[in-house]
Amino acid sequence: MTILILVYLESAALFCCWRSYRLWRSREYFERVIKQMLVIPFGNDVCRGLLRGWLPFTLGVTALAVSVPMLLFGTARMNGPILLAAISLVGVTAVGVFLQLTVTWFSRPKWCIPPYLRQEQGVWAERRGSKDIRHG
């Protein structure tokens, strides 16, 4: 069972990296994926936001895919540096998910967003009907 979980995590990390690369380079691919995501029970604005924040999500999934084997197989000889690295990677996972949510809701930080999507508003601004949430 452990091997299946690891294979799933590593496959998810590879898929996220591939999708991040494609999303960063192609608006057409972004629009095609958005059409596929509309089957999930969120609004179009949330789907666009989640996909806009795919890069930090990829960072989190990849860090998780690296930290889980370290924690599972390194427990017998888990000493200071290895333990610190594994815990740090779990922290990177949390930061990646947090950044994806901030991109979704506030469209910030801009460096996490593909260049062709940086002008889009976050869900918060769209739902409030304001172009700039700081001044509106």
C-alpha cells in the first residue's frame, strides 16, 4: 500500500510539473483546461483562480512528493539534517497551497501567475465588483 501511495504522489508531482509548464506557456491550453474544470462544483471565477495559481500548487505537491519518502523510509536513521529537510519540505507544501489560495482569491503575488493572466482579478475583487480591492 505504501508503494502505491508513493507512486501516486510521484505521478501527481510529475503531472503538476508538466501542467505548470504548459499553463505558463500557452493561453490556449489554459482555456482548454478551464472548459474541462467546469464540471467541478465551483464557479468559473474560482476555477480560473485555482488554475491561475497552479505553479505554487505544483511547488507544494512536489515538496510533498519528496518529503513523504524521506519520512517513511528515513525514520530508522532520522537524524538532525534529514529530519529538518523533511519538515522543511512539509512547510513548503503548506506555503504552496497558501500561495495558490492567495492567487485564487486576490490574484497576488503576481510572480506566481502566468504573464498572460496577471491582469485578471482575483475572486475577491470579482465578487465585490471592484477593479482594485485596495481602493474599492
